[in-house]
Amino acid sequence: MSSEANEKTPILAATGSGGQQQSSMYSQQQGYPQAGAHPGQQQPGGYQQQGGGYPPQQGGGYPPQQGGGYPPQQGGGYPPQQGGYPPQQGGGYPPQGGAYPPQQGGYPPQPAAQPNAPPAGGAPLPGGDVDEPTYKGDIPSEDVAENQNAQAPQATAPPVEKMDQISGYNTMSQPLPPPTYDESVANQPPQRQAVSTMPNITEEQAREALLQFVSENCCYGKKPAQELLFTDISHSSAFHYTLETFTENRKTDWAYEPFRGQPIDSPANGPAPGPWNIPAAPPFLFKQHVMKIEVPHSASVKPCHDCHGIGRRRCHMCVGRGRLRCNFCSGTGRTLVADHHHHGGHHGGHHGGHHGGHHGGHHGGHHGGHHGGGHHHEPCHHCSGLGRRRCHTCHGHGQIKCKTCDGHANLKCFIQLTATWKNHVDEHVVERTALPEELIKQVTGEIALKEEQSRVWPLNQFPDNNINQASQQLVNRSLSSHQMARIVMMRQQVRVIPVAEANYQWQNKMGHFHVYGFEHKVYAPDYPQQCCGCCTII
């Protein structure tokens, strides 16, 4: 058989007719296959025994049970223990230059045995696991203690420099300038109607509103509201102007998710559309909303950068060893226990008798015999004397599932478009009485004007010129302050809120209060009887 064949098929065995293994395959002294020859095909029940080869396993399969089987212990067998797997250059399995490449990071030899370590080949740890962690990267030379504060590695985003270059998406994580607004499609100025006159509030309505206000304040007395005399009620209207600007921002970022075999819309399907050419509409106008969309033709599959395409990462609790130092014996494998009572009595009696010679003879000996005792070391029953136990985080494997790829080893990477809709509200209140402006915003009134367009026209013919000026200023400011966003829709409205200022006299004292809104709310900070004595301070 040529060396080229050896390199291409290091696992295949040369067989005779009927699949029988040739007796010249094995070297009787070392137990290794000769150059160019390998064990025959594995049959049910293990390897076929040919010419001094290895006997079949008990119950079949690989690896063998503890205490025998395949591979044999040190001193011969296949493969040798020292030096790791595969054996060093100079012979053995696989042949040099063969087609059996090591995994990422190699297949390094195991670290030197530590104190209280089990025999080579793997010994069971408490919990039933075999001391053969599958993690093969950098691990500490000694077992580590359990750390309850140890945190699992968090998922991270793939490096941007490893992502594909998609035309039109060179800038990420920044607001994208919207298309230029086409002035030719601007709306025409709307036809506006005159503002209707607000109804006046009568004395009966003002008194009823004041009594309701007093009943809502437990310490206010009802007597002034029932007995006061109205001297004058003046009526006016407050105006509440609001401008809403509903905008859309778009930005793109690289995103990823575990690749579980889902469809991949790659650049091979065509060029990716521009960020503002991707259809996206909010479910409601003038309400904040966020939508995430995968950019078409931008996806690809890449090995997970966190686990290097393996699907698992080193365990953060045992740092890859698969085991932890026993915290009951501090890794010594032995614990100090007290002797039984009769041993302690004999030792303590002797010591106590000697001690009692100085302090009372017979009494000291008798006392020492009952209370004396000794200690001795025994194998730790928590770790069976090994000084270490199985790591419950990784179940002895030394590695845990990668959070980034969810154990699937590969990631689906794609460009994600984030569309954010926001509603910006500007408002202005015109109120010429002592009533606070914030109260005007909290009640209802007559909607005198309401317009909704892609671009609204500032008001210029409203009866109150303060509203016209506020509309002109707020509309122009809104159009200029959203340069990096697309204005989807604008809406402006004016509410007219009725306000009545009632002047009254009670017990030769003058006062006033306000009644406002369709709800007839009352503002009376100077009500004459704000504490009727019904409230007791404890």
C-alpha cells in the first residue's frame, strides 16, 4: 500500500475476503498497527480478535467499562497514555501527513496528575461522572474552588470587520437622512370656519360647581358656599393650541441569531434595497412605535465567534476541568474525625489521671476518663477521598452551551433596519385671568379648529392673534428641527375652554373663584373656610 493511500485513509482497515482481518496487521510487541495497516472494520461486539489482537468488549461498544477493556493501561496497548492523543511524531497513529487533522486548538496532552488524582484512564467522581472533561483548551493545572459569584460568559455581537460588505449600508448605528420632501405634493391651504361663541355660566351653575368642589375637600366648610352672595360673574375663553409632528427615524445595525437551518436571504438573491426603500408603516398615527425589519438580501451564515464554531464554551465554574475542589476537605481527600468513646476514654483517662495527680488524684483521673478523647483522619466521604467532585454546572464536561449561538455553532448574520415613530407635541395656551395655564390643559372644551396634513399651514386668521403667532412659530420650528427624520404627518388644533370668574361677598368679606371647562371645575385658592374643625390631628 502506498504512502498516499495511507494518508487518505488512516481509519480504514485492510481486510481479506469476507471482511476478515489479516493477521499481519498487528505488531505483537507494541499493540500498534504497522505502517500502512489499521484495525479492521468494527463489528457488533467490538473489534474482531485476530492474531493476538484485542478481545471484543463486554457488552460491545467503545469505550470499555472501568477496570478493563480498551484501551489498556500504561505499559503497552493502544494508544499509549503518556504524550496525549495522537502519539508524538516518529510512528504510531495516525501516520504523518495523514488526513486526520486536529480540532481547533489542537488536542493537547492532559496535564500532569495532581495529588489525590484518580488513575489514568478516568475514575468515577462523586455523582457518577468519569473524570474525562471534553474541554481541551487552556485550563488551570489545579482544581479550583466553587465560586457562587461566577458568571457565565455573556453573548457578544460578531465583529463588524468580519461582516459582509453590502452596498448602500456602509454607515451603521446612526440616523439615516430621509428623502427630500417633494414640495410639489404639498397640501393646499384648508378652508377655515369662524370660532363659535362659548355659552355663559349662570349663578346657579357657579354655586353648584362650588358646592361640588367643597364636597371633594373634607376639611372645607359648606356654609360659605351656601350663603355667599354673587356680586359679578365675568366670562371669557381660554385657547389651547397644540401642534403634533409625527416623525419616522431609520437606522441600521448588524444583527445575528443562532442558525437553526432557517432560510437565508443572501446577496446572491439580488442587491439589497436602500434603507428608505423598504416598506414600513406604523400601526397607528401619532403614537410611538418601534419596528425591526431584516434588510432583504443581506443575510449570511458564519461560525460563531464566541465558541469558534464548536457550540460550547469553557465552563465558568470549574474553568474547564470538569471538577471542583471539595470544599469539605479543602481538596485534601481526608477529614479529621473524633475517635470512638472507648478509645477517647482510655486516652483521656490516662491523661486525666496524670492531670489529676496535681489537682486531686482519683477525681482528676475519673473526670479525665469520662471527658477525654482523640481524633484521627479518614477519607472524606463527600468526595470519596479524591479531594474533588464533579462540577454541577457543566456536569463534568468542562464546557457549557454557548449562549451566543445557543449551541448550534453557526450564526445567521444580517442587517437589521430599525424604524422608530415618535409623536412630538408643542402647545401654547392663551389665558387672561388668574387661572393657571396647566389647569386649562386638563379639561375639555370646544374644538374650534382641527387640521391633519403631511404639512400643515400656520394659522393666520384666528380671532386671537396670539394663537396665530404661536402657530407660525411652532410650525416653522418643527419643520426645521427634524432634518434627520421623515415627517409622516402633522396635526394642529385649537380648543376653546369657557372660563367664568365669579366675585362674591360673605360675612362682609369679598372673594372670587373660577369655574372653567365643560366639566365646571373650580379653582378657589382663597376659599374662606378651608378648615371646619372636623379633622383631628393625632
